[in-house]
Amino acid sequence: MSMDAFEDFLAVVKKTEPMQALLKSLEEGTAELLGSICREYEATNKAVPDHHLNLTGYFGEAMLRVLLSANMITKESGDRYSLYGYKPTEPGLNYYKSMLAEKKM
């Protein structure tokens, strides 16, 4: 199978309603996850323990990795009750506040 056929296949698949819904769900879920991390961080001024996050299955982990890769949050060692804690970065907080002001959160 050539790359052209594969790219054509992906173009067709990406136009389907289920794939569009999946992508939209991932995008919205990632924004919601950033919002929950920022809200708790602003309330406590501490890293948000991993067990406070609503992460289910692969998508939950993928959304965390997206936020980490995009430099919206940082990951640090947890305390005695959690493996990891997450803090929003300055860009992450800025996006959160802007989306909040736009009533997107």
C-alpha cells in the first residue's frame, strides 16, 4: 500500500461523522481537563494530585500527554497519596483564563 493510498484513506475516514465526533470529544475533553487542573490549582496553590483528575482509559492519559507536550501543565512527583501532581504553566493558566472569559469553559 503506497503512502498516497494511506493518506487518501485517512482523508476519507477523517470526514466521517464518528471520526469528527471523536476528534471533537478529545479537543473538548483536553480543554476540560486543563480547566479542572487550573481551578484546583488556583484554589489550593498546590499541584493537583492525579487521583483528583477524571481520567478514564486511553483518552484520559492521552489528554494528559497532550497538555504536557503542549506545555500547558507540568508533572511532578506526588505526595504520599498520589503518584504524580500536575500544575498549570503560565501559558496554560493564560489559555484557561481567556477561555473562561470567552465562556468556553
